[in-house]
Amino acid sequence: MRTTSPSTNLTISLSLFLAAGLGFVGCKKEGDTTAPADASEDAAAGEGDAADADAAGGELAWADMDRSARMEYMGTTVMPKMKEAFMQQGVDSFKCANCHGADYKEVDFAMPNDLTPLDPENPIQSGMDLDEEATKFMVSTVLPQMAELLGEETDVTTGKGEFGCLSCHLSE
């Protein structure tokens, strides 16, 4: 039987609440090894694939976005939606570090990062064992919203799929 102090439980609860909310702010996926030289200027000038897709009336898939487009999409689309969801759960402050960890700059937003490890065989039950309320919120709200925002499949009954619990959480 595992025993934890109240401060550990609070830390775990907050980690669960915040873990998947912004699972990929500017994340670097496999194969994305370099950032554009002037990503911020490109975004501001409306250059690049994302601007071309928007101008054509379409949406570029997450997997097809370059780093600049991902950073812009996270800041303008994902962050506001996830921030609203977490604020409705009583979270006062929601920033990149909530999901990407305190060292998100040093690791260049890499995911998964230092979030509470979950059992890869049954990540939902693993989360429920730590904090049932937070896990229910993650499974009912964060998991499906993030999967939709990223255009990836998820299974809210298992916490697995193209986007799942272990997209943000470490594996035990």
C-alpha cells in the first residue's frame, strides 16, 4: 500500500489536472529536428504552410505543420481552449509549463516530459488511483479535446491511441 503526504497528493493532483491540457505547445515530434531560422518573423508575416492552408480555406494537419506553424497554432488555438477548460475546473494559472514541465524551454517543449508517470498498460486506472476527480476531467474533457485539436485518434475508454495519456505523461 502506497502512502503519500497531503503535499504530494496536491502535487500529483495538479500534475494530473495540468498534464494533458496543453499536451503539445510547440512540441517537437519525431522528424522535426530544426526550427525555421526566423519562425516568429515568418508567423508574423503570414509566410509558410500554415498561412497558405488558411488562405486556401483549409486547415493544415498537426503532423504536417512545421515548428513555426505548431507554435502559432498552440498559442492561438490550443492554449485558449485548454486554458478555458482548466479554468472551469478551478485552475487559476495555465501556462506552457503546466503540461510541458518547468524545463520546457530547455527541452524545447519535448513531450512527454516530467509529468506524473502512469502505467502504460492501464493509464486511466493508474491516474484514477492517484486522483479520481482529476483523471475523470482529463478523460472526459482534455483527452478528447486535445485529440481533436491535433487531428489524432484517441480512445477515452483506454487512454490510448494516436493521442493518449502517454502523449503527455511519462510511462512508469
